[in-house]
Amino acid sequence: MRIMLAGTGSGCGKTTLALALMAALRGRGMTVAPYKAGPDYIDPGFHRLACGRVSHNLDEWLCGPEGIRRLLALGGDADISVVEGAMGFYDGLDGGDDCSAYALARHTGTPAVLVVDASGSAASAAAAALGFMKYRPDHTLAGALVNRVSGERHYEMVRGALAEIGLPCVGWLPKDDSLAMPERHLGLVPAEERRQAAAQIARAAGLLRLDVDGLMAVAARAEPARAPALEYPDALNGRRIGLARDAAFSFVYEANLIALRAMGAEIVEFSPLHDAALPEGLDALYLPGGFPEVFGEQLRANAAMAASVKTAVEGGLRCYAECGGMLYLAMIGALRAAAHALRGAQGRTALARGIYLSKYAGGLSPFILFR
């Protein structure tokens, strides 16, 4: 069983309702496999809190059809998979609907539940929803969750209007300012930085009024996720890869870690914020993205770890750094050495080469394989 929560646009409450739904279903004893449409790093962190298991990104541009199906198949052990859409349902590349939540739902046969913001409206909410149903005849919209509802009577008015256009409601969430999630830059403040996030999700789940039978009937329409068996190369047998992972470095695609382990690598996590030195015996270093600039003072204060990383990289340890990881290397004065070590390894002995793990696990970014 599988559903997608689709939004009318950013800010309609899609993430709040997705988290409330995931946590509410888990609270009813169900195993929930969470997913996020698109490459967003932040929402999956909240999904993990709500579901107690990792969330995977489904991005058609990065993963391709087989990668998407393979990632969906990972949720086969769950009672239900819940996919949180991105932006508005039809918002895709270059102002079109390619790689949109709509395209993902259609290509995977996933029924979509539209998140309808009912604040300040009743019948007009149905008029907006009708536009979504008519915009593309091959949509998979099969239900609605109503957000920011003033009370039972308000919900009944919206529910009746949506029923007239053939869109059944499967639940609603009352208006509650305490459910608002703080934002930074172009997204939410990550879950790793918010100690109150779990309590906020639990509150949202408690407030959600859910028609479980109606929801499961919609989810039962999903096409099964089938993917061909995959044989991984053993290119990383016996290799230890140090992975920076803490509140400053939390932008990691779980599919990449699955692929790396399947290829024989041992992933050893460490914290640049709190640990004093790199793990011993590393063959490579993986510094993912995040917000190291927010933790700049703490990272600089941990001079022992900074020295450990700098010494290792200057000594030739191959390092793959993404986004915030590169900022950290620059912060500690090791960026040039990291680039030199990797370039030297590639040019001198071809010990390292970059590939796209989407060829294997459906991962979303290049990494270094050792031969």
C-alpha cells in the first residue's frame, strides 16, 4: 500500500500533515515507510522521527525509473509507504510538470491525497481542488486531507464541497499555531537542530482527525513497486569510509550508504562537532552537506578534530566533500590539499574514480570507488 501527499503549493501545510499522518499511523501499530519526492535533504530527517526508520528521496531526474522503483521496493516490509510531495503537485522543471510530484505519482502508480488549506474558505477550497483535478486528466488524485480547519462545522462544509467534485476527504487537521515549523533559507530548520521536533510531531498526530479506512482504501490502489535484482560490484571490499554525521553535517542520501555497504565498504560515522579525532584506519573521508556555517564557532573550537582532518587530508587521505563539507575543508584550511590528494590518486594510479550510484542502489550523488 502506498500514497503520496500532494500540495497545492509550498506553504499549504504538506510537511506538517505528512508528519502527522506518518506518526498517527505508526501510533496505530503500523510500520510506515517514508519517502520524499525530489532531492530535499531536510524533510527526510523529520520523517525519521515520525516513522522510526530512514526516509528515501525519489527524484526522477537523478534516480531514473529503475532507481525509483528500487527505492520504493525498500518499503516492501512496511504496512504502508507514505510519499511527501514537493512544492505544488504539478510544479516541475523549468515551469513544467516534468519531475514533479504529479509525474512521480503517475509513473509509479501512486494515488495522491491533496493537502487542501481551508483557512478562510469553504466551497472555494473545492474550487481550487477542482482545478488540480482538471489540469491533467491522467492525474492520480484520489482523496484530500484538509488543513487549518477552524472546527468540525467548518470541516463538514469543506468536506461536502469536495464531495461534490468527486474528491473524498480522508481527514483533517485543526488550525494550531504551535504546529508551525521554523524556516531558514529555502527550507525548514533541520530536525537535528530542533530538540522539540519530536514533541511537535506527536502533537500534530494527536490533533489529526483521520479516516483510516478511507485512507487505506486509497493506498490500496497503488501499483506494486517491482525492481529487477541487482548485483553490486565488490569494489569496496575491506575499505573503511569515515562519514561526518552530526547536526552540522546531516545532508546524506541513505541510498548512497546502502550502495556503499553493498559494495563492501564499512561506513564509520564520526562527529566533527564532538569527537576529538577521525576514526582509525580510514581509506576515505566523506564530508556531506549541512549547515556548518551555523556551527562555525563550535567547529573551530574543536581544534583537535580540525587538526585531525587537516593532517589526514594533507597526508593523502582521499576525501569526497559536498557543499557544507567543502565549506568545512575551507574553514580548517584543508580544501586545496583535499583536491590535490584526489587528483593525484586519479592521475597517478587510477585508484579512485567517480561514478553515479544511481546505477546501483538509486543513490543520488557521485562517490569515489577504490580499486
